Amino acid sequence: MESLVKAVLLSLLLDPAFLLTQQDEGGPGTAAQNFSCLIYDADFMNCTWAKGPSAPDDVQYFLYLKDAEKNLNGRECPRYAEDSGTHVGCHFQNLSGLAFHTCFLVNGTSQQTGIQFFDTTLSIHKIERYSPPHNITVHCNTSRCLIQWETPRTRRQASNLYFQFQLDIRTQDNMQPGGNQLVDVSGTFGNRYSFLNPPPTAKYVVRIRVADTRLLQWSEWSQPVAFGSEEREASPIPVYTLVIVGTVICSLILGFVLKRFLQSYSVCTPIPGIKDTLNENHQTDNQIVWETMVLDAGKGNDEEVLTVQEVTESTATP
């Protein structure tokens, strides 16, 4: 029964005809002022307002929300923020059912005088502040660094056309704000940016923020991500050079060891010369065998010598 009464009362408070009658009953300057709401992290919303300049000390304000396009029951703020006992803000932790166009009503009560109400209709996309981009990665080679990131989650799904990113790239020794050119990247580029030809010894830091292109209400900057010389992918050229140099050195060492081994083997074991078959007979024929000559000389002493003498007959004298 109590919930039904509360729903009826809330519907009455949000009824435009009822609000018009209540507007004249409140004293001038008693309504809440400086009203604003902000949606953040896609699921949370804070609304704040200030006490009217003519509102009495015992004034109390109450915030109500209702779909501006449909005749549905609204809801009251679940958690108020106070200043000296007076409600000056509200925190919503559950935004389920929040319409794209929502009517916000701040009503007030006092024992001393009537309080004017404040109402306004806000579009969700106009009061949402995006979270910074996340999962930022940087991959570098010898010619470029590719920076990639992910789009933050939003209250309502939006096309990439409505996202605008801004990159702040600077060297690590220049971290002071200002004086650095920012890079704008459209959401249609696939959440990536190619940083060309960084100096090989430089170290950089990048941070990114995002906004709705229709409003350009920028998010907070992301956490800085460092990249540069220490983050580069190793070039294959030094590896190939080391392999070639190592191969040459090993070959030289192996050749030196083999040469020493062959030299030591030749000292211990003489290697016979190569037989010259072409000149062998010629050299043999020119040799003088002295043993044979000696034997032949000895044999001559033992031979018998025959002397033949011719005898002629003398002629007889007649």
C-alpha cells in the first residue's frame, strides 16, 4: 500500500499540469539552481545542484527522474549527497531503464515557505563523459611504431563515427603539460596510429583520450605507456651477423687444430715418397754395379791362356 501511495505521489509530482500550479506557490529564488548531471564509467551518474539564494535554512530538496517521452512512473534519487543537512546532490549506481531523453525534477519543501521546483530534460549522450581508452599497446620495429587501443564502454552503443581520439606523444624527458602537438585520430581508422621513423635512441610516452564528435567533451587522459628504443623488436641483421662471424671463427679454429694434428703426425711417422715409375728404369741402367765388376776381375786370374804359334817349314836346298 505504501509503495502504491508513493508511486501515485511521484506521478503527481512529475505531472506537467501539477508542476505549473506549484510553480507560482513557491517563493522566488527558492528553487534549486546550477543543476547538472554526469554519467561516467557507463553505469554511474552524479547529479548536483545548489541551494536557492532565497531558500530558507530548513529547505530540503528531492530529485526525481522520469522518461520524457513515455508516460511511465519515475523514480526518486536512491542516495543523496548533503551539505549541512540539505540535499545538494544524488548518486545513481543503477542506470537500467534510463531513457535517452530523461526529465529531471528537483522539488523542495520547507516549514517556513513554499519552494519552487526545478525541472529540465537532458539527453543521455550529452551528459555522458567517456572513460579513457584502455588496453593501449605499442609495437615497434626499425621503421615505425604501431599504437593500438580499445574504445571504452559507453552507456548506449554508438557508431565509430561518433568517436574522436586524441594522442599525446612526447619524449620521456619532456613530460611537462603544453607545448606538445596533439594527434587527432577518427574512430573510423580502427583504433590505431602509426608513428613513423622514431629516432633509434629516443624513448617516448603516449597517452590517449576520447570524446563524442558531436560534443567534444574529452575524457580523462589514459595512463601513460612508455615505448621506444628499449621496446623495439630485435632486428634479425645482428643475429645473422653473429651467426656468420661465429661460423668463420669456428672454421678457423678447426682448420688450425687440424693443421697442428697433421704436422705432429708427420714428425712421428715419416711418410714414404711417391714412387717414380717413369724414371725408375732409366736410373737403373745408368748405375754401375761394382760388385759385378770385381767378380769379373777375379775370374780372369784363374783362366788358362793358350798361346798359338805359327810354325812355317823351311825350304830345302837342292
